[in-house]
Amino acid sequence: MEQKLLIVDDEAHIRMLIGQTLEELEDEGVNFFTAENGEQALEIIQVERPQLVFLDVMMPKMNGMEVCRRVKKELGLNDVFIVLLTAKGQELDRQKGQEVGADVYMTKPFDPEKILEKAREVLQLQN
Amino acid sequence: MIKLSLKSILNKKNETASVIVSLIRQLNATVWIEDETGKVLLGTQGDTCATERKIIVDNEVLGVVKGDDKANIVADLLASSVQKDAEKKKLGSEVLNLYQEINLIYNFSERLAQTIDAPTISQTTLEEAGRVIKSNSGVVLLWDEDAQRLKILASSGELFFAEEKLYSELRLLSKILLSGQSEILTDVSTLSQAGILLPEVRSVIYSALKVNKRTMGAIILSSNEWVQYTAADLKLLTTLALQSSAAIESALLYEKNLREAKEREEAMRLVYEATGKFVPYEFIGSLGHNVITDVRLGDQVEKIVTVLFSDIRDYTSLSEQMSPEENFKFVCSFNERMGPAIRKHNGFINQYLGDAIMAIFPRNAQDALLAAIDMQKEVQDLNKIRAVKNQTPIQIGVGMHTGPLIMGITGDEHRMDATTISDTVNIASRLESLTKHYSVSVILSDSSLKQIEQKDGFHLRSLGLVQLKGKREAVEIHECFNASTDIEKKINTLAVFNEGVSLFLSKSFQEANLAFKQVVDTDPGDYTAKFFYRNTKKIIDEGVFENGVGIVSMHEK
């Protein structure tokens, strides 16, 4: 099955950074998709069914929490592994993240190694 | 070095591959693309190969575009696309590097914020620096101002220099480390030859730890392999050094403050302990203070307390048999027994007056009475030892009274003393001196007795009223004979004895006399009964009523 990965963030440099961090996976055949807002993300998730989504929480209009809630609770797409990304210090969000069904929670600034490690784990790719 | 491959560029979802495919089709050309190994990545290999164009990025051949003369167009397009990709990747990797650096500094600050001791801060700095700067050992050195030498605050990996050289080669090291510089040592031969660096060390990078332009030490990383440290490495190390030196400085200040506070506390504790031996804590405490230094002239407090006085009977004649030194030793050993008996029952000794003791019981009279009994038992124990040594037994009299007491500080600003001012003290003292008169060991006033809620277990009998010198009101007094040697006999005659006292008080001296005679006949050792017997007889024989009432007046001491 084709491996797909979606990066959602309204900030271009974060999309670029995560893409750059995970670049070696692209060489290993994983297909990368990016979205810059919640609606775009929802559309790609429904069409492409990526196995892994890095989802920024703080986005205008539809935020990451809402995207996550729709994917997990409304569409019931439980095979989409969602990593919520948020700025450090917003600890309150953790519980909300669990409520909307996020699989993992990571804080920005993120540790590139950890992002890569998590992606390999979810996509079951050997290092 | 940025890794690029034609395969991944053509595989990616960017449009390069599809544009090239459609271009080849539209040109109706025979063009194919091979990777560096000759494997065809795109297009169909033709029979002839008129054109051959290498795709080169950063002097590296990624592959070849082959085909007819139209292959040049495809090659131009691919080359420009690959170039763009390479630039994008290069930019991306630089941004990622910067981001990693930010992340590192961010984590580092966070870890620094969690610690307040200098060695841990130094260790953290070494760990973080070692993660990004290639090295196999590191050390944080600190200039110890007091000892005038460098000391190792933290180290990681094998120590890369001779530790003893820290002291012997002080000038050379200080010159290098305390210059306030940050440097990449490209030539370590001077230090190696001086025997400071171990011979296997090849590369060294270090940064000074500075606070307010003052150099306090240095962080040094070393490698046994030859490493070309970069300006970026040095910049990062300097950044880490800058952050950690501020943290180390605060930690050292904090430690110093803590140490000084502890020393002050210890000094205070010693003062407190020493003064506590002279002025009881309870005394200071009851004045509303914690330490003696808070006590001020004129501080005072009034409380209802029980005052206990004890005195060694016939101490004057006893002391005549001893040398002054023996006297002193005797009083000391005696007081050593009495002190604990008093403290055990929540009392405190207000004053030692030679062989006499004045103690205060702030809680209740029961505490004081229990202490009095214990004191008498201590004396009995002491007498057993004295008997073995062929020494005469000693006796103490204890008097106690409950009433208001003012504790306070008197004197002048140069000499203050803890004082009690109270009639209660006088009464307790007088009651003590009455014990000999009545041949009893413990006398308590009625006001003390009234404060004792649980009288069970105390063996008490009335001693009637006493007119104390200088007092208008007569005081009702009682004997406690718990510590008496013939306690059973006194219990047997208790009813008759009390009846005798009661008759005496109602001036029925004849009947009282008979009652006391009965007690004395039963227990000839009851000197208290004998005292009352003699007294009643004297009244009957001589018709003398002191003060006109049935009151035993206090006799001269």
C-alpha cells in the first residue's frame, strides 16, 4: 500500500521544516502532502487517506482541534494517525487533544529527531 | 553535503517528470534519462545516441540525458529544475540547522531554569554542547577566587588533560583560559609539550565563561580525532557559555548566601542553646519571643502558674562537713537529678539558688505535684548511693502554691535579667520552709489543690490553716505523702488525722488532742501528728490561742 503523509500548518516555514526533517522518508517512497488550512487538510485526508498527519493546532478559521475532531469523531477515520502540534506552554490543550481523539501530542519548537522517529514508527519504516 | 538523486527528483509529485514526458512527446524526440549508474529513469532508450548531456550539481554527476539532438532541450530543462531543487534543499537544510540550534538553545534554557546548582548547570552545558559539537570529552573549569586556582566544575568523557597541571601550570592556563577569549585551537602542540594536554588530543575548542566582562572560567571540548571546528561551532559554544555562565554565577551566589545563612543560623542556635541554659526557653516563650535576642527591657507577662520551691534540709550543717569543691560537686549532682524530674512534668527551672530550686509549672498544679513526688523519689535514690558511701542521707522540703505570676525582664540597658515578681513565689517559698516545721516532705496550698482535677492517686491530708508572716489571710495547706516511706501507716490513720485537724480548726482542742494521740499511738513515727498533739496540748495547758483562732502561725525560720 502506498504510504502517505500530510503536513498541516498555516506557516510555510513550519511546513518546510517538517518536510525537510522527514525528507529521507520521501526518498524511501512515502508520498508527502501539505495543507495550509483546516479545510484543505480535511479534503486531502478524505481523498488521500494518509496514514499519518502532522496537524498544527493554532490555525485561522478551522483549527487543528476541529480538524481532528471531524476526522476522528465524525468521519470515524481511526486509521489516520494524528500528531497534534502546538506551541510550548499550552498545556491545557493536552486534555482537549485527547477529547478530540488525537493520537499523539508534540510541542513546538519540536525536536526534529523525535518527529522523524515518530513518523518511522507510525509508518512502520525501519531506520 | 546535500544528497540529491535524479530518481527522487523525477519520482516526486512535482511536475518535473510530467513536464519532461509531455515535452518529449510534443517534440517527438528520442530522449531518455539515465542515473549515474546507467539505469534508465525516464524515456525509452533509443538505438542511436547523438547527444549526451551530463546533469551536474556541485561538481557531482547525477545522471545523463541521452538521445537525438533534441535531448539538449530536455537536458536544459532538467538541469534548471535540478538546480532549483538543489537550492531549495540547501536552503531547507540550512533552515533546519538553524531550527535545530534554536531548539537546542530553547531546551538548554529550559534545563538551566530547572537547576540551581553550579555543577549540574555545567554538566548540562557539556551535554548540550557535546550533542552538536563533535568531541569526545569536555570540561567546565572555574576560577576559584578564594583558593586562587582553577577547579573542575564538571566533566564528560575521559579527562583530556593532566589534572595536576591545573595547579602547576597556572600561569599558562590562566593566560589561555582567563583571557576571556573563545577559540578553536588549531595547534595544540604547545599545550601537549607542556604536558597539559594528553598526547592523543588533536583538536580543542573552548569558550570563556564570562559575567559582566569578568572571566570566571571556561568550557572546553576536545577530540582525539582531528576535527575542523567551524565558526558556527564556536558561535554555538559561545552562546551556550554565555547562558551557562550567568546561571553558574547565580547558582554560586545562591550557594554562598545559603552557606552564610546556615552559618548565621548555626551561630544563633549556639547562642540560643547557651542562653537557654541560663534563661529558660519557656520564660522567653511566655514573653512572646522565640529567641533571647528579641527580649527587651520591660517585657512582661502575667500568668496563673504553680510555683514550686525545693530546698535541702539542714544544708548548712551538711555543707560544713564538705570542702567548698565537694560542696559544689554535691549541689551539681543534686541539681542534675532534680532538673529532669521537673522538666518531665512540663515545668521549667526559673532559678537555682544554691541548694534551693525555684521551678514554674505553667500548665497546672498537678504537674507540679507529680514533679514534687518524683523529686522526693530521686532523693531516695540518691540516699541509697550515699548509704553505700557511708554518707548521711539528705532530705528536701518542697512547697508549692498556685497563683498569678509576672515574668519579666528587669535591670538596665547594660545588664538585664529574667525576673519573676509575685506573691505566689513568696508563698511557695514560705510553704517550703514550713515542711521542716510540720515534718512533712511536700506542702501544697489549697489553691494548688483546687487546681488538681484528678486527685486519685495522690495521698493527701490536711494540715489546717497557717498564718504566713506579712499576710492578712491565713492559707489552708495540705501534705502530700506519696513519697513517704511509711505511706501505708499514714493511709491507715488518715481519717482520724483529718478529723483531728478539723476539730482543731473548730477550736475543739480537747477532742483534737485525743484524735492526734490516737494517731501517734498507732504510728509513733508520725511526727506531723506528734506536732499537732504537742500544739493542742500546749493550748489546753497554757490557754494560749495564737491570733485568737485555731491557726498555727508560721514560726520563725
